[in-house]
Amino acid sequence: TNGQAEAANRVILRGLKRRLGETKGKWTEELHSVLWFYRTTPHSTTRETPFRLTYGTEVVIPVETGASSFKAEILVEG
């Protein structure tokens, strides 16, 4: 519903504001992190993460599997 979308948008906007501080022009660089946090954090109404509700399983991040990510490899090599 529109109410649910508006509530989600408020949470995402609040997260962006917290991450940006004074560098408001760089919101596109932070959006991915804020959305990841939103999608992988349990919500109070469902007690589930949006990721789990969408895919039927909890998210597994590379740290949990021991796999390295492309970004991590670049940082180590660079």
C-alpha cells in the first residue's frame, strides 16, 4: 500500500541522512549500503527481513562463507 511504501521511504531517507552528514551530494554512493541494511534487518511488524520474505532464505554474506568479493580483492591488491 502507499502507507507501507511511504514508511519504507522514510526509513531509507533517515538512513541516508545519517550516513551522509554534510556530504549530501554523495547520496548515490551510500544508497546501496542503506538499502542493504534495510533489506537485511528484521522489521518489527513481521519479525523477518525483507530479503527472507522475498527469497525464502536469509542472506549469506561473503564473510560468512569465506569467499572474497571483487571489491575486497581490489583493495588487497591495490
